[in-house]
Amino acid sequence: MTDTFTPPTAFTPPTRFAVPGRIAVSNRAAALWQTATLTEIRRETPRAATFRFAVPAWAGHLPGQHLMLRLTAGDGYTAQRHYSIASAPDDTGHIELTLDHVAGGEVSGWFHTVARPGDRVEVRGPLSGFFAWPGDRPALLIGAGSGVVPLMSMVRHHRSRGLGTPLRLLVSARTPEDLIYAREYGPETTPVFTRRAPEGVLTGRLSEAHLAPLLADPPAEGWEAYVCGSNAFAEHASRLLVAAGQPVERIRIERFG
């Protein structure tokens, strides 16, 4: 709870990373609100930043899950949003969220312009197991913009546990400057730039040609595909996957906007 959150008048906020009809909380702890204290803010791109919280009683999560976050103003006004969790499950007692600064955004605006270490919010979760990846099956991850957030939780989990399970990530951004987590990507990652790319790299929308190298030599058990991004991107990427032979029942989609 914080007294610095001041809601604007007459504003209907968008829902970010909402998963209508899929939230199934089996753990009673996930239904309880907990106090989260902001401990660190890291700039990722000109429009996105990572916010690290200390949540001592956090029960843990699976990569790909999300949480509900609640801000409460001094006058009692509350605002709630769903946000994907960016951190790996092994980050005990802490969680990280990476938020775009959405134009006119009530909650994201507060985080990007007002929030400081020491501020407190409330969270509950983790929520939904549909998009979760426990690390037990080969994962083909495809994201655009801030859609890479839950996928990065999977990549971090893969690295922290030293998993031998095949994992590949294709991430789309407008320009190199818009590429969230750019410093963390390794050989598992293929970036695609739609507006401007480094010298010698072609620009363009995600295409069949981008997916072909990733699908050329699949593991024996096949890929479990995880797609996250805007409605338009999720639809486009999933159609490309199906056209390339990926079974529909093995495509999991998280969309927003």
C-alpha cells in the first residue's frame, strides 16, 4: 500500500497480460494478497523497465505464470492489473516484473514516473498454469515486444537449473533499442527487427524464413510452442507455426491488447 499513487479522473485502464477464462488457482496461498516492497528499478529500453520486489512469503511460481498486482491510493481507490512474472522461480523471496510505459496507463504510468525503492504494493499469485513451462519438455518460445517477459522467465529457469531440455527463443522488436533484455540473450535466441536492424541484418515482420531454421531439426519428442505478444502478433505467429507443421494442440498462446 502506498500513499503516492494518485489515480487520474475518468480513466478506464487497459488490462495487460490478462488471461480470460484460464485462471485456475489450486493453491490457497495464491488467493491471498501479500505486501511486495519495491527494491530495485532497472531500465531495459526507453519504454520498458524491470521492477524488483521483495515478497518474503511468496510461495514460488512456474516460468510463464503471472500475478495480480493491486495499488491503493490514500483515498482508498484501488487499481488492479495482471502482469507476467519475469524472474526465475529460484529467485527465492523476490519477484520481478517488466512493464512497458503504456501511453495514458494508470498503473504503468505510476510505476514509470512515481515509484521508488521502498514503495509497497500488493500482489497475489501465481495465477494460471496454462502458459507455464516447468522445464520438462522442449520449448520453442516466440515473443514480440513485452511479450518476451514470461518467456524470459523460462530462459532464466533453463539457465539457473542447467537444464539439458532443448529451448529456443525467437523475439521480435521494432529496433535494437526496443529489444527488452538485450544484454541477457545468448545462443538460444534469434532476434527479429521489424523497423530498423543492425548493419547487415534484414528488417521485416516475422516470417516463415525466420521460423524455418528453428524447426529444421526438432527434438525427437517435438516442440511445445509458447507464443506471447499482441493479439495481431499472436495470431500471425501461430498461423506460421501451423503452416510449418507445428501441431495446433502444442501451441500455447498468451496475448494482450
